[in-house]
Amino acid sequence: MAEKKHSTFAVLEVLKKYSDQDHILSVKQISEHLQNEYDLNIERRTLYSNIGILKDFGFEISDYEDNGKGYYLAKRDFDKGEILLLCNAIHASHFISSKQSDDLIRKLLSTQSRYDAKEFSDKVYMPNPVKTNNRQLLYTIETISHAIKENRKLQFTYLKYDREKNLVPRRKEPYIVEPRYIVYADSRAYMIVTSPNHPGFIHYRIDRMKDTLILNERSVILRNSKDAYEYARNKLFMYAGEMNYVSFRCKESIMDHMIDLFGPSLNVMSDGEDHFIIRVRTSMQGALYLAQQYLDSMVIIEPQELKAEFIKTLKETLKEYR
């Protein structure tokens, strides 16, 4: 049973949970919810006073003067559209496990009325079958962020799927790196790092990491962060390897896909009515994968060695089909 001195908080919770523009509460209905939810019986005058206190504290509450019906919470931390966007993004993110998605979505929906929350739950979501099985993701992201802030090295176990579809360590020894940035690309979260064993930057999928541990040893100070941003932006499909400029001749039909992939700043040159040419700096493996994805709509123009490699891949693939 809540004490009457806490009644202002109880009124706020009732308005959060049971009221919105389509569900306006009368004084009687608010009183009934207070009684049922908190075993709290307050006078009408006290209820008016509580609503006044909430308004003075900055909560936007529509009342009889505004709507002619009763009371509802007119402004929340998140608008309905914002919650829909965030919940959909979390649900669609493959690198967040199903349980973590459900927990995050439930917390977000708790900021809305029960009616809007039920609408989202009933109509918006279908099961996402490609969710990761790694449930350490949120802890891992928190640990990486702290290691970056403290400029310390990070130790972790890197995982892969075995034939039984279980996530197992790639090797017995843990990885030790200097974490630099967290980026999101190709619907995944990645950690960009440096390491004494590799020149330049490399990256790891965060959903494939577990048992992260911040070490006492400090990372080498990064002198030029611009290179890291360039690395993340140009790693097509987050393939590692040497970066180079690649030119593609594309059909007009995939213009939208190329803009979505490379951004609106992509340099596009017309090549007749039905084709265009793009030139991007990316990894060779990423460029090969892209050409395979758009086999009927894209041709590699240069570099010639990449074109030759792609032709070799096509010939080997054709042998498999024979």
C-alpha cells in the first residue's frame, strides 16, 4: 500500500500507463486506478493538487479546459513514432539476441500507454530467425566503450559457428587488441582496433565476441583518427584486406542500391541512357562480393587484376554447376 504522501508519483504512473489522446481519464477513473494499483484512496481535492504539482514540475497534462473530457499525459519522453522506429530497429538488428531485444523493446514500450504498447506488440513484430545466440552483447559494448575511454588494451574470445551451429572459440588463446571505435555497418556492430601484430586498422564483429576483459596495459596513442573513419567508411561489407580504387559500370536499375550502400556523396558518371559508372575506394574482397551480388547488373572496369580475379571466380563457379 502506497502512502498518501507518495500520491503524486502514483497519479503520474496512472497517467503514464492508462492515458493517451484516445484514452482520456476522468477523475473517477484515475481514483479507481489508484485504488486498484496502489490501494490508495485520496480525496478529489488532493488529486487536483497532485495534477497541479506535476504540471508545475514540467509534465504536460491535458485537462478539462483543453479537451472537455478529463486528463491525459500529452507529452512523453518518446513520441509514438520514435518508439516505433526504435523498436523496429532493435527487432531487426541481427546482432542483438532475441532475449535482449525483448528486454529493450519492453523497456521502450513502458514509456507509452498500455494501449499503444499492446498495439506495437500485436501488430508490428514477427519473429526474427537470424538473431545471434550470443547474449553478452550489451555487456561487451559497455566494456569496449570503457576500454576506449580509458585508452587501455582489451582481451576477448572470438567466436565462430561449428557444424552443429554452436558458437565456439576460433582459437584457444584470447585476442588482445587496442580498441579504437565502435561502428555499425552491414546491419552489424563492429569494433575497429589496432594491434602490434598487424599494420593499420582491423575489425571484429562485436556479436562474435565474449569474455571481454580490460587490461591494465595502455594502448598506443592514436595520432590520426581520420584514417580510422576512412577505414570504416570504405570497408565494403566490412571485408578486411588492402584498399584500392575500383570502378564499376552499372545498370540504371541499381542506382538506388548503390546510393544506399555508398551514400549520397557517391561520384556517379553517366554512361549512356541505361548505365552509369562509379569509382569507390574499398577492399578487394568487398568489391568481389559486390560484383557477385549484382552479377546481372554490374561489371568491374578496373583494376584489371581484380577483373581477372572475378573472371577466374566465375569460371570456377561454372565448373561446380557442371
